[in-house]
Amino acid sequence: MRPFLRLAQGVIDLLEWSGKLIAAGTLSVLFVALLTNVILRYGAGKGIPWAYEIHAILLPWLVAGGIVIATARSRNIAITLLPELAGARVRRAFMLFVEAAIIVISISVLWSSQPILRASTFQTLSTLGVKAIWGYSSMVYSFGAMAIIAALDIVLLLGGKSVMDDDPAHASLS
């Protein structure tokens, strides 16, 4: 069972790494495009037309990358008072329920977003000429990764590992 738990943790780490790569890449491109556009607009009097639309594609991917990173680290927004007050057995059962709920919610969002995804294949950004599906597909990445991470967290929980972020510094509101 231990090699399987290591494999599950490895997949979670790989998804976290993909989120970091996506977040860093999109943030870099957005920053460079914005900076270049500002310099050209104030220096030459004319900016880059596509720089006004690129955020419609990249900003959802930036958010999706952050969501995957937070989910992989078990640092998404959560109220953990009940599991923290419970004993180990109740905490594990509660966390199994939470992870199962995350799977159901993630799959429900993916299922119900199908009409939006299909419609976005017909929408084109005017300046870039890029289909809107490239931005909307970030939903598939983020909610798909959340479902996979939750399923692997269930495996880890059943294998005796804790998936809660027990660092008290992450619980503060400061």
C-alpha cells in the first residue's frame, strides 16, 4: 500500500507543479504585455491592440493555477473548527465526507458547464482572433484537478495519512 500512497502523493505534487507553472507563465505574460503596452502607449502614442484582450484568456488560467495549487496544499478556503475539535477517527470520517463532496461538486460543475464550453467554441476575440474556449477550458483544468486531488486525498486518508493543513499560521486572518 505504501508505494501506492507515494504514487498518489506524487500525482498531487505533479498537479501542484502544473498549477505553479501555469500561474507563473500567465502572470509573466500578462505583466510583460501590460508593461509593453504602457510603454508603447505613453512613448509612441499607440499601444498593442491585442494587449486589451489577452487577459480574457490568461486571467482565468491564472486563477485556475492558483486553485490547483491551493487544493494540492489543502489550503483552500475552509472552516476547520469541527474537524480540529474531533478525535482522529471522527476527523478522518469528516475529511472523507468533505473530499467526497468536493468530487461531487467538481464533477457537477464540469457537467453543467458543458453548454458554456460548447458555446465558447463559436466566440472569437476580435483582435486576437482566438476562440474563447481557450479561456473557458481553464474550468476543465481546475475542477478536473480538484476532483482528482480529492480522490487521491481519499486514498491518502484511507492509507492513514492526514490531508489537513495543520499549520496554525494558515488559519489566521491577518
